Amino acid sequence: MRKLWQSMNKKSSLLSGPYLIWSIGFIIIPLFIVLFEAFTGENGQFTLQYVADITWFVNLKSLGLSLVFSLISTAVCLLLAYPLAMILAEFGKGRSSITVLVFILPMWMNSLLRTIAWQNLLERHGVINGFLSALHLPSLYIINKPPAIVLGMVYDFLPFMVLPIYNAISRIDRDVINAARDLGANGIKTLFSVIWPMSLPGVISGITMVFVPSLTTFVISDILGGGKILLIGNIIEQMFTQDSDWHAGSGLSIVLMIFIVISMIIEEKYDAAPSTGTKKERRKK
């Protein structure tokens, strides 16, 4: 038995080898470079100057806009995704699988191409305004403005909100919902007292998966904002690509990492809470 256990451990180590190499080459080493550049000056001495650059007015303004846009897009995604996930959970397995696949399909396309497609749709003489003009309706001028950026974020990241919420709701035992209704709870009471608390881990996961990329994105604001609205991601991208200032870019990246770590801690806290909604889990208890 001991030899079998040792053999299984060796096989597991061999299987984890490629992932370990990938993690070292594309996660640990780049992260170490960013940390080194953020906390060292031109002469290699330790400094907090580049992290403190976040206090500059331009950087604070960009960070504030990023936080506002991220919160708005996350809230909109949640409002759209939750009822949609409930509808998908009500479908049979075959129908829900096909519908979920429809939502996943856009994710297979490059994000840059999807954003450019929205640029063509929203521009002044684009498809949407051409359609509105044909119907003698007022034109829609939101390109290069904040609403266009929020729209792009919602479109790009909505599937990341739908899928975890759908998975959480679909795992809820239907007998629990039926029991709540048999005890006199109406639809609203059942939603807020039973379904919402039991699906909260999926909601937290979805919020994290939408908020983090929304906070760090720069492609969407660059294309749909026309370069007129600078988010913190645009500032960092310009420091690396245009100014070649790796120290300042890394310093601001550390600030974003703090928000990401906080989001991960919150997600871990709620994901660690045991779910009590499935039959198997109740049987174990």
C-alpha cells in the first residue's frame, strides 16, 4: 500500500511538472520583475517613489474613473446575469446547455475583434445610427464617451458573471425551493430568503471575475473611448510602451495588484463557506 501511494505521488509530481514550469516562467518570474522594478530606483536602491506616484492628480483621476466604470459595469452585469442565470437553471439540461453555449461562443473570439466590432456599430455613421436614421429616429452619439466604454465592458465580461451564478443556482436542490413555497413563501420571498443566499458564492465569484478585468482593462477604453478617456490601465500601458518607464509602470501595477488581492481574499472567504443546497451535501451532514 505504501509503495502504491509513493507511485501515485511520483505520477502526480510528473503530471504537475509542466504546470510548475509554466507558472515559474509566466507568473512567478514576471511578478518578480514587476516587484523589483516597482521598489528599486535607477541606481538599484530601494524606493517607494514609484508606488507613491499613484497620488499624482492624473493617476488618481484615472484610478477613480477605473473604479467607477468597473463598479458600474459589474453592477449592470449582475442585474442582467442573475435573472438570466435563473432562467437558464429552469430549462432542462439539454436546452440550458445549448443556451449556455451561445453565451460562451463570443468568448472564443478575440476580445480586440469584439471591441472593434462595437466601435463600428457605435460610430457616428455606423450600423446602429444608419438603422436609426432609416427609421427617422434620433441618432445615438455615445462613441468616445463613458457610456460606450461601460457598454464594451458589459458586453465583454457578462459571460463571466452568468456562468458562476448559473452554476450556483443549478446546484440548489429544487426540493428546498418547493418546500419554501409550500410553507407560504411567495416568489419574491423565496428569491431573497432561499435562492439568493444559496447562490451568493456564485455571485461573489462573478463579481470578482468582472470587476478585476474591468479595473485593469485598457483596450476597451482606448478603442471605444477614442483615447480621450484615460483609465489607470491606459496610464500603465503608456508608461511601458511609449515612455519605456518600467519603474513607474510597475509601481502603478502594484497598486492594481492590491485591489486584485483584496478581491481574491473576499472571493476566498465566500467560496470557503459550505453550501447546503444539494442532496449529497445534506446526506453527508
